[in-house]
Amino acid sequence: MTTHRSTTLMLWTWRNFPACIGLDCAYIADVAVHPHHQGRGLGKAIIRQLVAFSDEHKKIILYANPGTEGFYGKLGFLRMNTAMAIWHDPARAIESGLLSAMP
């Protein structure tokens, strides 16, 4: 695990997530920039660096909040059609837009 700390940012990355074998997957999750520091290109720089750290992986999986698709799309991410999840509180996750109920 690589950790970078400053007074406004804590960033954790996992080069080999436990569910992956070898260099197949890299996962990016919970990347945030404090609102007072947004609009300065920090988020874009963080994501670009994480993608660079993961360049030997076959795919990079991103977990992001609803409404951030445009931001990540500009950085080369595409929407996945096959992702599924089990949440501790699925009703709340559905209500917030993180999950969709099964038909």
C-alpha cells in the first residue's frame, strides 16, 4: 500500500487488490479532493498518477460516485456493463444511486 499524506489529502492505493491474481486488475476507489481545493486540477492529477501506477494491469476498475461520470470519462474511463455489488445497506445504496435494484 502506498500512502501520501498532507494536511488536505490522504490517498491510499492498492497495487494488487486481494481479489486479483497477478497483474490482472487495479482498483481505484474513494478518491476525493477537499472542496476548498477543487477546481485546481488536483483530482485529475491524482487519477492520472493512479492510472500510471497501474499501467501494467490489464484493466483498471474505478468505483466512483453517481454524477462523476463526465469527469472520469474525460480521463479515459468507460462505463462497465457487468459490475455487481453486495452492500451492507442495499436500500440506502439504491436510494443514493450507487446501486440499481434487480428487475
